[in-house]
Amino acid sequence: MPAPSIRIDWQRVALNLRSHGIQLQAASRKLGKHAGWLGQMAREEIGRGVEFHDGLRLLDYHLSVCGEAAHLALLSPQQPLPLQEPTT
């Protein structure tokens, strides 16, 4: 049985970072990319093709900024992506 395919919505990742107060230019530089990288992703100017290692770094950063619930929602497209972590 083949392993399930996971597709990441990179635009959603960038927009979620922005909704958590992250400046996309600064985050792009922090991730070792040019300043406009995440902005291009947010505008869907970068297609589905994100380099493997760049994607891993971006997903790790997304998890640390946005939290587990938002991160897990990226892997389940049928669930709405929470913009903020629930407060208890």
C-alpha cells in the first residue's frame, strides 16, 4: 500500500504567519531566503514548488509561531485553518 500523499498549501502557511503578526520580509530573511519570498508565496506567485529543505524550515517555523492546532490543520484540508490558538 503506497504512503499517503501530503500536499501543503504554501499560501495558507504564509497568510497564517502574517495573521499571527509576523512580518513576511523578516521571516523570509530568517529562513535564509530573499526578502520577498513569503510575500510572493502569500500572493501565490510561487506555485506549488517549494524546495524540500525550504519547506521543512518553513513548516518548523510555522509550528513554532502558530501552534500545533494551526499546523495540523495544514495537513487536513477539509478542516478550517484556525487563525489564532484557542485561549483557555
